[in-house]
Amino acid sequence: MIMFWVAVCISEITQSQPVKLFSLLPSSETNITFRNTLVETAELNIITYEYFYNGGGVATGDFNNDGLIDIYLTGNLVSNKLYINKGNLKFQDITKAAGVEGRKGWKTGVSVADVNGDGWLDIYVCYSGDLEPKQRRNQLFINKGNLTFTDKAEEMGIADEGYTTQAAFFDYDRDGDLDLFVLNHNIKTLRNFDAAFVKKMVDPDAGDRLYRNDNNHFTDVTTKAGIISNPIGYGLSVIVSDINNDGWPDMYVSNDYVEEDYLYINNHDGTFSEQLKQQLQHISNFSMGADIADINNDGWPDIYTLDMLPADNKRQKLLFAPDNYELYNNQLTNGFYHQLMRNMLQVNNGNGTFSETGQISGISNTDWSWSALFADFNNDGNKDLFVTNGYGRDMINRDFVKFYANERLKFLRGEPSERMFQMLKGIKTTLLHNYIFENKGGLHFRDCSLEWGFEEENLSHGAAYADFDNDGDLDLVVNRMNVEAAFYRNTLVESGKQNNYLQIKLQMPGLNSFAVGAKVNVYSGKDVVTIENFPVHGFQSSMQIPLHAGLSSSQIDSIVVRWPNDELQTIKENIKANQLINITYKGTGKYFEEIKRTSAIFTPASSSLPFKHKEDEANDFKTQPLMPNMLSYSGPHIAKADVNKDGLEDIFICGAKGQAGSLFMQTQRGDFILSRQNAFDDDAGSEDTDALFFDADGDGDMDLYVISGGYAFAKDDPLLHDRLYINQNGSFTKNKNALPRETSAGSCVRAGDVDGDGDLDLFVGSRVVPGRYPETPESFLLINDGKGNFENKISALAPALQFAGMITDAGWIDINKDKQPDLIVSGEWMNIKCFINNKGQLKAEANYFSDSLSGWWSRIYMADLDKDNDLDIIAGNWGDNSQLHVNKNKPACLYYADFDNNGYVDPLLCYFIGDRSYPLASRDDITDQMTSLRQRFPTYDSYSEASINDIFTAEQIKNAQKLEADFFETVWFENDNGKFLMHHLPVQANYSPVYAIACDDYTGDGQIDILLAGNIEHTSIKLGKIDANYGILLAGGGKGNFNYVPQLNSGFKVQGCVRDIIQMNIGGKKTILFGINNSMPILYNYGLSK
Amino acid sequence: MKRFITILFLLAKLSGFAKEDPFNTGDYILALKNVTDVMVNDVTSPVAAGRYYAYITLTAQETATQFQKEDHYSFAGKLNGFTDIQADLASVQQSNFSFAVIFSIYKMSERLLPSGYLLVKKQDSLTAIAQKRGLSLKTIDASKQLVNSIVKQIQDYVRQDRFNKLSGLKKYTPLEGDGYWRPTGPGYMAALEPNWNTLRTFILDSCQQFKPLPAAVFDTSTSSPFFVQVKEVYETGKKLTKEQKDIANFWDCNPFALQQLGHIEFGLKKISPGGHWMGITGIVCNKAKRSLQQTAFIHSIVAITLADAFISCWDEKYRSNRIRPETSIKKWVDPYWRPFLQTPPFPEYTSGHSVISTSVATVLTHFFGDNFAFTDNTENEFGLPSRKFKSFLHAASEAAVSRFYGGIHYRDAIENGALQGKAIGNYVITKMMLGKI
């Protein structure tokens, strides 16, 4: 009876406390009492040594080959510790006996590997610090097989004296032994270098180094191998991976500060080529820890780097320096690349390009972060993400920079170093919780930090995972500053929750006994989980443990091992899930062969359009610093028509400001010959934003309407006046009197017979009032008199359309099937709007789009996607890959007014961070722009929690205008008898803003497919360039669904800001032409193989 | 001179002042120093500081002058766009002259400066001291009301100087071409106040009235006058003597010298060039035992000169947009060279310190004479020892050459800047018809 009640009580207790996935075990249970204690003194602190707060590392591996994973931790100042796993999650400190405590000095990363190939795991410990060279020599503790170790670094030639962060052992030359890459940093401050010459220098202490293993002795081959070794490479992590799947290990190096990261591609001949700028579009600024893993199970390793961007508004506002465009461009011209301060997830497209999706994936903001570890913690087949964070003291707080430091130093007396130290001690520390994200698939990660047990706030650095209790799930160890290292036990398996896994221990003969560099694919149904066997992950840490694959089901069809020498070994028989299996190398003689791909759907065309769109490089933020994006980079648009009636379509491509738009005539061979037109040259000063071939004067040939738009003009600049060119036998002359006088900045021109009189009228949508974003510009409805003379009758015929908004696109479509063309318009901060035509009157009608959906709609395209004989609409939008995430309850708002009463419009963008709406602008940006706010926000702290009601008075807000956006997704609308039903598209559609759309049956399967392109480079530095779209092909599935076609299959590798797509026959081949801002167009053929 | 002072004293008695004024020159100087501290705290730019000093000291001067029946010397009608200040005579009679003058310094500063709220406490302690020194609450309140009214009127004057429009004007983009200004390290800050010359000047008839001689033509051939100057800065910088370093530091006057150590950044603050000369003005008014009224007058003239000199200097800076020595030397002589001082974020020609120091020194010479020696201790609080000067022009020429030692200016920017400043100073004297006082 008593037992019954006891059982009930116990079950009640356990039920009332939901068990979190990870359970923090106290040292009283594990005996892991290691603590990375850091004592700040006047001689040694964050000011005297810039990496004082970087913390220590963790290594996991089986040092005594007893099947239980042990732990090694490095302490910066305190001695390192080796804990042997005694089973039942009890560990024994055998450091002293083992002889691995390390020397007096500053210890950093730890890298475990069987360096001498004797089957026992060795330990390489890295040293840094402002100390004598010999105190900085790295150590290699060779495992003698009996839990004692001897330091043989010097003997073997790898007692590197550089300021080392971490090191990685791997077989780069595939000769069967492990070589060594040593990642070093500089202890001198060399920031914001404006001299590219420093990049070519070789620094003996700060430069990275590559050592080749020749018979257990290492030779420095740094320069020979093409490894960069300069003094501004502040390397904080090196991750090895075969990033291009060619069987040879490559490397990613994260560099702090201004020097860009490095992507070293193995050339197979003992050298590497550094290819970062060719393959990645932008990177983290202060890249710290990193990891590489296949996070979307497509077989290609993806790269993730950490930076410093906080998740919450307050810390962001306290941290952000004002946007500095000169500095950003200076870094570009000096070869330092596009660097933005946030975590980056570089999804590998398998073709030498990467799409950065950290924001759409939800893992871009984790504050000052150190370790990134991808591993399947909930055994569901997708690799989850663990991130550690924390910084010793809040000195990058802008109030510290601007006020506090000077205030304190003024009153402190004594030696400079003592004064600095006293000032330092007054700076507070902010403890943060670590992050853990559940990978939900589809590039979506869910923040489970608190739910999975990581609510504790601390300063965490190196971390490592392993299955310490051999129960089938991965546990975590975290090295923390000034508190005991944290041991988190994973409770997944014992909780009974559904999960499946497979652990694989690889072994091979020879000097690479643990088969570092091998790759394993586990096939389970239609899923495949890929894991690479490289031990170094995260920050200053390494794990040489059985490979752990979580699985979506218990069914395993086969395991394929690709050994370091590229031999394949397949295991098919009887593999049960949820166990550890040992796989020893068996020479099969079968080598990996690159799968002969079916040819890609699109192939680069041989024809080209000899025109380079050339921007005038205006910086719109010099006019209105608070705009979110520049508006001067919206071209080129392209118009096509058979101008000379030879049966071949010709092209007019818009020119930027100061560049003439150009007409190219297609030849039979598929070339384009420039047709020189004086009329076009005369108008080179205008910025062409759209062009339309249509028969204006009804004489049977194509005339040309060109919109003069843009932003970098004075409000009433005559260069903003649109042009109508009349075609006379292939010669175009401007009809100066055909159009009404206007100087608005237009975006689109669409022809339709509004009044049903047999000629083509024009809707001209306006984009912006130059210099006065976001005031509503005036759009036009130009009625044709039949002879090519146009009169603006919008106020009479379509009053609601005249100031409908900042129009980006429009289209004529007979929605209600009454044979009168209706009009749909899209715009920024707008719903998509419908205007129904009733005998030439266009009336705004709501209820055609089922939700209000106010967005930053950037392009629309009409096509019959579902083959039901009506036009559906694909609507391009801003996408989800930015800091701005919106929904109905958390819209973005744009307040605008002349708040300062100085005659200028101030736009203030607010968006939700967490549960509250905050301004996007930093304190400096907003007070620079609105002098009246300088007294309201004298410090950064005073602004750090300000929302719109704290910035302006209720009266000011009432008198201001307000725009809202609650939907940023690119979607398609199904035309269902005149009502448009919204359908989502795959996540790739929201990789970046979409500015160009096309449709056709590209795949040749009878279904209409969608092609999306876009990207934006000229955005505020805070938002950063968004460039993940290289040409996104969505294949129609026949049931209104569309599936993303991977780049390797689509064949697209379009880099740059695409502003238009034209589909036409060139040289008899179906061709896609991408109009790219400030660049040459790129052409692809399709439908060739069918 | 003596008769002037006697008249003043008689007038003072007639207006019903306290037997001894509770506040004097020393209090004025202290109050202005407190205002300077707030400006330093806010990292007020050199040009902005000049403008603030001008309006703040103008307020004190206009307050003071309300208490003079004869020899009433308002600046109304003498400064561009500055019309009469109305003050109720009864209100003046109920107020206390010296309290009102000091209080007006704090009040106007509170209104103008971003961190002006920091001066509310100073107003409260001033009130407490006034009571301790014998003023009745009634007098104090009347004085405050009077000051508020004057401050309000002058704020209307302030609002029309087009400062409010600056934030709407196009921000600066460095010009294309080798000889043009580029942002400099370590902060690579955007160019400061490129449109400062659009502000209303106080006395000059336009920002270009005293356009300096043109800068040496940009030329990288080694024998060109420009490049000779580049080498000169380079060579001097490589072998600075202790005295030259001391001089450079003394006149650094950098409101925000950015320090970067790893991920740590902070700024070390000092008074601006204008702040330095306001300090000197205080020192010499004290030394020459000038009355409060004279002190207010002199400070106001000095500050107005300062403000217009900055407008004139900035007008030329953003006309010539010249490259700084640190940029030209790193590019064409030695990529490792660094200037001794931190280069401030604006184009090079002409040198701010050369223009404003010489203009102010010219005006001070007019008030105090050619060989008025003084000891300048304004930089003591920043750890720099006092320096002795034989005359104002001596101090100004040292301030000018300090920029050359500091490695942030070429010689012509200093020499022509000094000429520019001298012309401005002389013009102020003439235009304001300043007799010797």
C-alpha cells in the first residue's frame, strides 16, 4: 500500500516538473569541478591582452579505449584537466598522473587526434598570450596507452610559437598520415587597415601555418601550400570539411575584425586556393566560432559562423555604431569584402556558390557567441544547433565608448595600466543564456533554449558533445568563465520519446587510425544523413568520438563510407537502428565517382547581349539616411519586340543615370547588334526604370515608352520626364509633345485599352518622390487619342489610383471576365490593389485578395499556373531573410512627417523585436537626423528601450503619417473565379527580395514552373546586402504546389542584383535573359534536351 | 576709462542693486567652465561648440546690458538678423544684475545643449548661493523671469540661423580623385558638418568674405610645392622633439580621441579649440581684474568671432576638400607613418586652430594689448602642464604650428589659416566699432 502511494507521489512529482531535454548535472554527481578561473590584474586583463575573455576549450574522446568517452578541458591560466569516464556519468580527474596539466602560460584550444597512428588518442594543446616565445610553444601530449602522456611537440616539429587559438589535424595530401593546420592570431591591435599591402605580409607569430607530416615529423609548408599568413588574420576557428565533395579536405578559417574569412579549397597537389570571395556573397564581421555540417540533408556540407549580434533590442541599441558607408566601401576596395555583424548560415548549393540564410533560418542573433555545434540532439534526422555565448565585461557598450571610459579615467590616478585596470573593474558584466535550436527541416530552426534546459545565464566559451552514458543521445560539456564547467545530460532516450539513431565507429589501418576525413552516408527511406569525420568543431574544441546520426525512422537501408582515400564501402545487411556499430576499412577497390548528372535544366547560352548596365553609384542615404533601402538601383528593365518585323525579337535595355538606354537588333545567328539611336543618346542623363514596346500611334509598328525614374534627382528635375519614341522604319524619334508634363519618378508602364476605343492607353505607376520618401507619389493614367498623343485622365477616371502608393509593378487583367481590362498594382507598404474597369472608369475594389496582406511587394507576374484558363498572379515581396520579420500582430510601421519642422521628411521605421516594436535606427542615426531628439536621448542607454511613443509625443504621432507592412513573403495567388487565393511557396522563394519573375514549362513536364530572381545590395548597413538568390527555379507539381529545384539541377549561378527577366527565342533557342544591375546581362538556354 | 567705470557704478547704485554684487567675474568664468564640461561630455564638435559659446555668451551679454541705462551696448542691430531684445524695465529693476547674468549662462545652455539638463542642478545651487549671499527670493525669481524672457527671445534668433536645416542637407561623399579628402583612422568617421557654411554668420557678410589664399595645387611629383609640404610633415613627424610633442599635445583640443585595444574602444575627451580660447579669455579677464559686465562683453565678442571663424574655415575646407597628411603620406611616402595626433574627421585646408586662434587672439589683443602675458592652465585637467605666453599672438602662432607638429596639417594650411583668422578678427573689431575698454 505504502509503495503504491510512494509511486503515486513520485509520479506526481516527476509529472509536475516537465523534464527538459538537457539536465544540468552538478559536480557533486559528475566530479567535474574544473573551473576556468580568470583573475584580472593590472598586468594581465582585457586591455593588456585582447583575447583575455575568449575562454577555454573542451575535447572529448576515448583516451583509454575502454568504450567510454573522456573529457579534457583547457584553462587559460589554471591548469588543464583530464577526466576519465568511469561509467554512470562519474568522472575521475587523472590530470597530474597523466602529465597533461599544461605549462604555465596562456592556454587556448585543444585538438585531439591519433597523431602518431598507434591507435591511442593524443592531445594537442595550444598556447597564446603576451609571453616569451618559448612560453607560447604548443604541446602535443602523445598517449602512451596507459593513461600517461609525453609532450613530443618539439621533437615532432609542431611546438608552434605563434599566438595560437586552435589547431586541426587532417590528411590534406591524402598520403595516409595526419598533417596539421595551426590557427594563430595577433596580440597587437591592427584594425581598420586601409592598406592592402598588409595582406601580403607574412607574420611569424600571428600568421596561420600548415605543417605536413612526413614520417612523424612535421615540416612547415605554409607558403608553399598557398596558406595566407599575414598579421591581420585574427583566426578564431578553423573547421575542416570536404566542402565540394571531391574527396579532398578543404578548410574554413574564421577571422575576427577586418580581415575576411578564408575558404581554402584543396587543389589535390599539396596546395590550397583561397576562394571565399568567389563562393560566398557576404560573411560575418567578427567571425568567431564556426561549424560545418550538412544541415538540410542534401549531401552538401553547409557553413555557419558566429558573430556578436544580440537578439534583444536593448543590447542591440547599446552596441550599434552608426552606419558608416565610407568605411564599408573602404573595406571593399581594400579587398576585405562584405562583412556584416551577425551569424551567417551559408547553405551549400553544391556548385561553388553558397546562399546565406541565417536570418530566415532564425539563427542569426545569439549575442557575442563562441561555440557553434551542429549535432542531432533529439535524434530526429536533422542536425540541431548549440551556441555558447557571453563576454567578460560590457565594454563594447556605446555609453562606455562615449561617456563612461573617459569619466572614469579622468578621476583615477596612478600609472596608466593601473588606471585602465581600475576603470575596467567598474564595467559591469552581463550574463547570458546559451542557445540551442531544434532543426525543423526546411532551413528552419526553432529556438528551444529555455525549453531544452539552457536557461542558466553565464559566460560560456568552448563546448563539446559526446554520448557519455552510451544511451544513444548526445550530452554536452561547456567550458565557462569563473564557474564550474557545465555538464548537460541529454534525457532524450530515457524519456521514451520517439527517436532513432545510429553511432558509427570508424577504424582503418595505417597512421590515420580513426579515419579522419572519412564521410558517412546513412540511407533511411528517402532520407540520407551525411556526417564527416573531422574532430574540430565550434570554438577551441574538438571531438573524436563515434559519428552520431539521428534518423527520422528506425529503418536503415544502407550505410556508405567514403574513406579518406575515396574508396567506398557499403554496408547493407541487417543494420538495426539505435546501436553503435564498428566499421573497419575493407579495401573494396571501388572508388567514389562523381555521379553523372542529368544535364541541368538551364545551360549558359552562347549568345550575349553586349551591354553593361553602369550605375552612377549614388548613395541615397546621403539624402535620407533613415530610409531602409536605396531606390537608385532598380534597373535595368528590358523590353522586347520585333522592331523591324524580321520575325526575330529585338531588345531595348534601360540605361542607368548618365547612360543611354540601348536598342539591340537580333540577327538570325542569335547575335545582338546595337542599333544606334540619337534620340536615346540624347536622353542618357535620365535613369530608365522601365520600358515598353507598344504601337502607340496605331501605324502597325512598335513604338517605345521609356520611364525616367530614380531617386538621385531634385524633385522637379526635367530629367524625370518620361519619353515616348515613335518608330519610323526602325528609327526612333522622340515625340516631345506626346506626353503631359510630369516629373515624377516612375517605376512601371503597362499598356491596356482602358476606354475600349481600340488603341492602347497606359498606366504609369510612380515609385517615390525623390528626396521625400515615403510620401506618396502621383501615378498616371494616360489615355491615347489613337494617334499616339496621351492625356492624363487619372483624377477623372481613377481617382483612387492617382495616389495609390509607391508603385512597383502593375498589370492589366480581365478579372471579372467582362472583356474590359482591369488593373492590379503592387507597391511598397501596400496591399496588392485591384481596380475594376467599368466603361473606362477604374474603381478600387477590395475583397479580391482574401487577406489584406500589406507588404513590400516588388514585382508581379501573371500567368495561368493551374491551367484553368485564367491568369494567376505571382507576387514578389521582400522575403524573410532579413532582420525584419512581420506578421499581422507584429507589423512593421513607417512613421513619417517633418518632425523637425525643417522642411524635410523624416521616415522612422519600427519593427517588432520580441513582443515590442522598436525603431530600426540607432541612437546616433536618429539624433543626427532629428536634432530635436538630441536632448531627449543624451545617452545610448536612454534610447535603448525607446519605442515610438518615447521618441515622439502623442501629438506628433497623431499628426504624422503611418504605413504598415505585415506580410513579406513571396507567394502566388490562384485566380479562383475572380477571387485571388494566396498560396505559399517553398522557403527558397523568400531567400531575398524578388524583383524579377518569369514562368514557363522549363522542366518540360507539362506543368508551368516559376523562376524568381532578385537580391539587394544597396540597403542600409544595418540590414546588409541580401543575396541568397542565384536564380530560383520552382517546378510546378501539378496540384498547385511548387518544388524548389536545387541549383545543381536548375543550372543557375546568377550573381548580382537581378532586376528583370526576359524570356525569348534567341538564335532559335528558348532563352532566359537576366537583367542585372550595374553589370552585363546573363543568358541561359532551356528546353534543349527535350 | 575710469569715468566709464564710475558711471557704471553709479548706474548700478541707481538701479537698486545690492551693496555688493553677489557674483563677479570669477563666477562668470566658473559658470562658463561648467557649460564647457557639459559640452565636453557631449563630445560637441569644434564648430558646434563655437556656435553654442556664441549664443550662450550673447545671452549673458544681452542680459547684462539690460541693466545699463546709458552706455547701453546691446548687440541688436549689430549682428546679422539680430533685432532688439525687449525687456520690461520694471522687471529689470526688481532683478539682480550679477545673478541674472550668471543664471542666463546656465539657462541658455540648458536650452541648447543635448545634455543641457545637467545644468539644472547648477541653476539650483546658484540660487542657493545667491540666497546665502543676501538676495531675496523675490529678487531671485524676478531675475529668473527676466532671464527666461531674454532666453526665449534669443532662442527665436537662434532658430533662424538655419542650423535646423543641416540635418536635411545632403551628407558628404568624398570626391573622386587622388588629392581629395578621405576618412582617416582609427575611426574613419564621416566628414563632420560639410554644410556648416550654410549657417547665418554673426558678423561676416558671408561665409566666403575672408576666403583664404588657395591651397597648394595637388601634385605628387617630388619637386612640387604640395609634395614638398607632404615630405615636410613626414620628416618633422619622424623626429619630433619633446618640446614639439608638448606643444602638439597642448593644442590637441580633440573632443574625442578614439582609443582601440582589441575589441575595446573608447574616446578620451578634451575641450575643443573654442573651449580652450574661452578658457584663456577667462584667465585674462581675471588677471586684468575686469568687471563682470566687461567680462560678459569680452567673452561675447570672442565667442562670436570664434563662431564666424569656424564658418569661414569650414567654408574653405569643403571647397578645397584637401587630403590629410596621414592619407597622402601613407599612400605616397611611407605606409607605416602615423601622425602624432589623431587626425580629426574633416578636410585639411585651412587649419581650424590656425584660423580661430588667430582671429580670437587678434580680438583679445585689441582688448588687452600687444604684450599681455599670461599663463594658460586650461589643459591641466587633462594632464597637460600649464604653458606661459608672452602675448595672445604668441599663443595663437603656437596653436597654429602645433597642428604641423601633430602631423595633421601642411604648412600652407597653417600660414594661410592664420592670415584668414587675422582678417576675421580685425573685421570684428571694425564692424563692432569696438573702442578700447
